[in-house]
Amino acid sequence: MTFIDCLSFGDLEARSFEPGAPKPERLLRGDPRQRTWLLDESADGTMFSGVWESTPGAWRVVYDEWEFCTILSGVSVVTPDGSAALQLRAGDSFVIRPGFTGVWDVVDTTRKSFVVRLP
């Protein structure tokens, strides 16, 4: 059994990705287009990791899962409902907990690595 896998982001552009966009009813500004490269997933599907990218735009977010992220490039502003905005830039790492609601605003095309744990 392997306990550590070393996954390189390598050339993401050469890998297949899942295209996406915010749900229309959550969109607040712009026409953001997203790409997600899934790099690893647990056998039971409750944990997965990869790289996500979005072009500029803003939308409401609602999290049911835990997510650890590190911004790789770009600038985004995350504003929790009822709290101050947090500007995120390359090198910033953070955790989003289940129950988080707010606004994700991509100011400059943003790429992040992530690890998600479903409830």
C-alpha cells in the first residue's frame, strides 16, 4: 500500500479538465469560466484534490464540505456573509468550513490547488 503519492501539477494544459461555471442563479457579475483538473480521489469518493481556475466574475457560494486551498496565481476576494472581505493572492492558504456562505469574486484569473473532504 502506498501512503504517499507525489503528484506534480506538471503541465496542466496537457491534462484533461472539467469545464464549469457558477450556477446562473448564483451569478452576481461577469461571465466566469472555470476549469478543474482532478488529480487524486479517495476510493470512496469522499476526498479529492486538484487544481481549479476561474476567469473574472463574482458569484454566491455555499459550502457543505471542508476545503483547504492555496492560491497559485491571480487575485480573488472572498467575502463571508456578515464579515469583512478577504483578498487572496498567490501563496495564500486557507480553509473553508462546512456552512460557509458568501461571495467569491475573481478579480484577476485565479488558479488554486485544493483538497476537499465531503461530510
